[in-house]
Amino acid sequence: MLDHGVPCLAFAFQEKIRVNVQKPQLEALGLPVGPWLSEAKRAVRRRADPETTLAPTADRHISVGELLGAGVLRTGPGQKIVYATDLAFNEANLARVVALAHGANQLFIEAGFLQEDRELAAAKRHLTAAEAGTIARLAGVEHAVPMHFSPRYLGHEDRLHAEFAAHLGVGSASHVSKSRDGRVFDHLR
């Protein structure tokens, strides 16, 4: 529970396992892309018996074990995605959001105001871009998306992105995505 003058929630979603299809290996086996791959991925996620067979075509069957062995399906740790908005910058919120977002692959976080307007941000119980960048840095997130900008910055979102990136910290492994147009801003290059 976060403080925004009223109770407010932040969310973290954690995949248990990530299953990706490797198209070159799929093609090497002469297997088609199709809905059967979703079934194969579900079978891996639920730890189905490796002998479980799937039908990529009406006349072809292949086991989950064969798909894994041939590298068609690769598994890895699931992603952690965090969403935090409508929160005041205070010690309790800072501790809660940093703990929730710790090690996240993706953090969507409000960055409503510029630091030069921090008094207004505090009065409205919102974060500045600098505060949001600091939270992302402290949480050690891989990728961060600043969002929920005040309309006062319409047409000047680049200033919010730049302030956010500056406080995220040079030398971190994080990247910042622009939330309005999808362009990627990588301050480490």
C-alpha cells in the first residue's frame, strides 16, 4: 500500500518460467509456425512429461522432450514487471517501491513533474522525474519507463525523460524507454 493522500496500490507481476521458440531450430526440423507452439509452451510451463506429444501438422507428431532437446524451445527465468503510480516521495513509499521493484526486468513508474517543480509535485503527492529515476536506480531494474506526466509538460516530455535518465545513474545496467512514442533512449551509449 502506497501513500498518495489516499491508499494507492503498486503491482508486480512475476512469470514463473519463460519459454521462447527458436525459429531457426524450428525451421531446421521442418516444423511450421502455428497455434501448436502455444500448446507446446504451455506444456513446458506446466512441466508436462517429456514424452507428451504434439501435432504441428495432421501427419506429424513430436514430443516436448524432442523440442527441448533440439533447442526449439528454450526456457529461462520469468520476467518481473512492476507498475507504480500515484505516490508521494516519502521514506515509506521509497522503501516499499524499491523492495517491490527490486531486480525487475521492467518498471513502469510515474515521473509527473520536473525537479524544478518539486514543491508542486509534493503538494499533489506525485513523484518528480528525478525521484522516479532514483527509485529505479535503487531498485536495480533492467529497463524503466517513466509515465503519468503532468499535462503542463505537453510537448516537453524530453525534459522529463532526460531528468529521469540522469537520476537513473550512469553505469547502471538500466535503459529508459520513452513512454509517448516508443523510441528507446539509452543514456549509456
